[in-house]
Amino acid sequence: MLYGVLASHVDAFRQDLASKGKYLPEYVEREFEAYFDCGMLERGFARIQCMDCDHEKLLAFSCKRRGFCPSCCGRRMTEAEIRIIEEVFPRVQARQWVLSLPMPLRFLCSRDRPMLNIVVNIFYEEISKFIAKKLGLRGIKDAQTGGFLVIQRLGGSLNLNVHIHGVFLDGGYVYDEKAKKHVFHDLGDALTSEDVAAVVEKIAKRSFKTLEKKGFLEGGEASTGDAEPDAAALCDGASLKNMIAFGPRAGQAVRRIRLPMDETTAQIRGDLVAQMNWFNLKADKVVKAHQRWKLARLVRYVTRPPLANERLVLADDGTVRYKMKAPWSDGTVEIQLSGIELVEKLASAVPPPNGHLLRYFGVLAPNAKIRKEIVLVPKPKARDESGKLLASATQRASWAALAKQAFGLDLTKCEVCGGPVRRLAVIRNPGVIAKILRHVGFAGSQAGPWRSPRPPPSEGVTYEPLCDDSCDAPEA
């Protein structure tokens, strides 16, 4: 359904941009184009054959992008879980820290990678200093901590909301002379709301001071320069305010669907939550050392895709409704978007290139001196019967393994007899693609209710049938 809505309205969105003299950056255009090719047999595929019964199937390519594709973002989420749980994060207590930024900084950090890097560095440096200071009060000196953080771009209503999820070691490592190794000391239950308030105050003050010194802020206000904003900047600005930038409803607020609620009900923030100058910091989720399943769930949460397919509903009038994970304080339970508005919102979900969204720091950083000592021991490298080296745990997981864990699809076994499969060929030539799909009787996406914004390579290609109708298997 998501593919159909985007494919049906992306051209109208581009035309609306062109009428206003605007454009989408090249990296956003590439994201949409790659998504429209993802999983489409018309764009190429691999021929897979069972080694036992010779049954064949065609496996389409994936876009492997990191913007909004639910399938490929789900793959990245699973890959991060496997990597962090099995190879990186030690078996010690962990805590999640979440930093939300003021609205002007959300907009600027979404477009300006150096500014975002400054805020990210201040975030983990101040928390690391706080953990070391907290342990120092107990007589534990020179403690070293670390963790990983993930940068998320969208909020629960598909609005631009650049925020940082950090999963820290809830304590630090100190070298023990007797044991001749680094020993971990956790904070226990010593963290209080006052501690969180002190940390967010330092983050807020230091961020404003550093950004102003670097020239990103002028007199306490954001400096955006004199350049005319492109379409992505306008989409980000409108998404930040839950507004619409283009289309028939340009300048209007996103439509909400509310339930009657008591407007006098106060909002309770809870423990270990603090805010200063719209810097909001939460540290209310802690994972004990033995709760690896809980840590795995936390990793999947912080690395989740920006869009949840199961919360998208296509209404009878052609609009799309996106359900809230939890009702808002004003009673909003859903937002309602037209197809063009959904394209606009997802354009803001695409991060600029050449910037890591998952980052390790402290003792878990790639070049940390004690990293090899504290990270989990990788699984031994396996060899097959002939002695050939197989993939080790430290190498990237294959797409087949990730698809099995993320979606329950075992691509390594035959769907008929359950035997092992092998890859016969990778087909990329448009003429060969068209012949094979025509032979197997595949109508393609063009036969569905949605038409792809780009025609498949089979259109305009002339060819002769590979073989007669009695042939069982296509030839490449």
C-alpha cells in the first residue's frame, strides 16, 4: 500500500515543486528511485535453483537504503541487533538516554551535519563525564564508560523530530591491579531526577555556547544564511511544525483525528526526565546485565525504521491515516495525509549522505584502547567439510540470514522440498529480464492498481520467445 501511494503521487509532487521553482536534492531523488526499484523483478533479479529437486525461483534485488524503505530499514535494524548483542555490548548494566532538541535546532541539524556532530559530541561527552563523576563520589576514580547512539529523524506523527537515542554502559571500567584487568562498576540505582536535570542543563548551556562560537547561532538565534531554501528544506520546515508545504493544502496544518478528552488533565513526565530551554533528556530505561533479551529489544527500538507499515491505513477517500503509537495530550489518535502530503513527509526522513546514523563512542569506539578486552569474544571462524573458511561472526550478516530473522523468510532452502539452494545467475540485462518474465507469465506491477513512476525495462523491448510452451525452465 505504501508503494502504491508513493508511486501514484510522486510525479504530482515533483510537478508541484517545479511550478514553484523548487527541486528535491539529488540524494532524496535517489532514495525515491531506489525504493521504487526495491523488490521489483522488472529491475533485475537472481535465479535461485534447488540442488535437490531443481525447482527455480526469481529473487528480486533490494535497494538497501536507509531513508524510509520498511524492508531494508528492517534489515538494518536486525543487522544492528545481531552486531551489538552478539559482538559488541558487554554483559553489564545499560541505560538509555534520549535527547530531544529545540525546534530551531531540529531543523538546522536535519540539514547541517557539522552542527549535528557538535550536539552529538556534547551529548555523549557530558553524560560520560557525569557517570565518571558519579562513580568518583564513591571512590572509584578514572572510570571509563561508553556505548552507542542512534540518530532518529522523524517523530511519531511523521513530523521532523531530530533526536538522539544513546545506550550507555550504566557505569564504567577501572583497571584493577590485583586482577590485572579492567573491572566494571555500575551505578546501581543511584541515578535521580536531579542528576538528569543537572546533565541536561550542562548540555543546553554548552550547546548554545559552542554553536554560537562556531557561528551557527547569532545572538541566540539560528543563522541559516542567505541561500534560498530548496524543496527538502521547505519540507523539513513544514514537517517540523506539522504543516503541509506543497499541494492543495499548502500552508495548512496536518489534519488530526481526536478523541474527546478532559483538557484540564495535567501531563505527568515521570521520573528521570528533565527539560531546559526545550532540551529534553530522559534516562528512565535501564537494562540489567543478565537481561540480554531486554537489551536486544532496546536495540531494535532505537534502530527501528521511521515508518511503521502496520500503522498505515488507506481510507476510502484515497487519503492515508497514520495511527499514533499512543494518544496525544489533546486527544489526537491519528493523522490524515493525502498522497502528496505523505511523499512530502517521507522526503524529510531521508538523511543527508556521508553521515553515520549509528555511532560507537568511549570504550566501545573502534579505536578505544581497552575495546578488545571488554567486548564480547567473537564466535570462532567455522569451516566446511572441505576445510574452506566460512563467514565468521565478525563479518556482516548476509541478506538471507537477515531476511530469515527479520521477516521469517528462509531464502536458503527450497520452498518445495526444503533442500539447499544455489544461485545460478544474476540477471541485469533489460532484454533478458523481459524475456524471462514474459516466459514465466509474470504480469508485473503494471497489472496492479498502482503504476510505477518508471516503466519496467520490458516496455519497448522486442524479442522472440525463448522456447515453446512445453519447456519447463527458462534459460538465461
